[in-house]
Amino acid sequence: MGGISVEVVRKRIKHLHLGVYPPEGRVRVAAPMRIDNDTVRAAVVSRLAWIRRKRAEFARQPRQSRREFVSGESHYFEGRRYRLDVVESTGPTGIRLRNNAWMEMRLRPATGRDAREAMLYRWYRARLRERIPHIIAGWEPRIGVRVADWRIRRMKTRWGTCNASARRIWLNSELAKKPPPCLEYVVVHEMVHLVEPSHNERFREIMDRAMPDWPQRADELNRAHLSDEEWKRSAERRPSAADL
């Protein structure tokens, strides 16, 4: 429609849902079984201007090239940009932040790119392990749920996920790069899924009560400084969606 491909999926749901998804602005409609194709088409046509705006926003998103982990590159931690300073050393190795501007990486001479990346991600995971327990502890009484276990891993398609029966949540290690409100949003999002597994009206009502600004946090999360690889797997995926 209007030069835009639209995927239509039929589901046993009450309302029609229209979403525009990063990175390319894929358009997907989830339609109730009872609605005919003409009604779906009319709904999409009525939202074409909105669809084009969302696709243009995705096209303008800032992206970084593939990182090589050499001095001078930009890397992010808690939403702040740091310049990388690689220091070859025969002494202790590791990463530290310097003067709110530099990320110093001390490593052995001739350490390759993949080993440098692994070092940085170990550091990211360690920082998340320091922050996540405090977020969970603060939100458990507010949501009325207990998290039995939480873990960190690199994920290709989600910022977080959960196992409601085990009361376990998983968080993407990439969240170490994002602003603290974004990390808190993803943790709370997954905790609410322990109460309501689906993204239905009840889920949104709980999120609205617990964290009224969650849509803004989700938008900020999907805007934050993505590499080309991250961009392709970026959505948790909260679409830019409209209920029609």
C-alpha cells in the first residue's frame, strides 16, 4: 500500500494491532479472525502518514560502524560516550573509566580484536551484576512479585526475556551501554511478565501504574547509539504500535 509492504497475521484477538518495527520499518498487522481484508486495508490506509513517519525515524537512527577496539573509538557505558584508550602492558590488565571521557583498556601486547571485545563484555557484565540486584529489590514490593533468579547473556532479538514458571528473567548484556532508566525499564518489563505473560491490556495497565513513563523509556532504549549489528537485533521488541 502506497509502496509499503504490509504483513498481515490473523489471530484470535479482539482488536486490530498495527506495528512498525526497526530496523527497516517493517509493517505488520495482527488482525482478528472476524475482520475482512477490506477492513484491514482501510485501517492501514488511515495510518499511512503515521507509518511513514515511524519509518523515517528509524532511517534517521544513529548507528555506529563495526567496532575494532582500537584507541580513539567511541564506546558507550550507561548512555555516556567514552573514547577508548588501548594501553599495552605486561602488568595488570583490565578496563577503567577515566575523567568521564576515556575508557582505558589495559591488555597484553598483540592481544587480538576478539580478545579485546571479550574483555570489554566481561567488564560490561560485571557492571550489570552490580546494578541489577538493587533494581530488582526495589521493584519487587512495588510490583508484588518475587524474582527467583536472574541472568545475563548476549541476545540477538530481545533486550530481555523471562520464564514465568521458574520466576527467572534474562537480560541482554548490551544493556550495560544504555542509560540507567532504560535498564530499569527492561528489568521492570520482565518482572511484570511474571504477573502477566502477554503484551495485552492488563500488561499495559500494570506498566502504566508501576512506571508511567515506560513508553518514553522504551523509545529512548531503541534510539540509543547502536552499532550496525546491534541495530539489526535491537528490538526487545517493543514495536511502535497503535491499537485500532
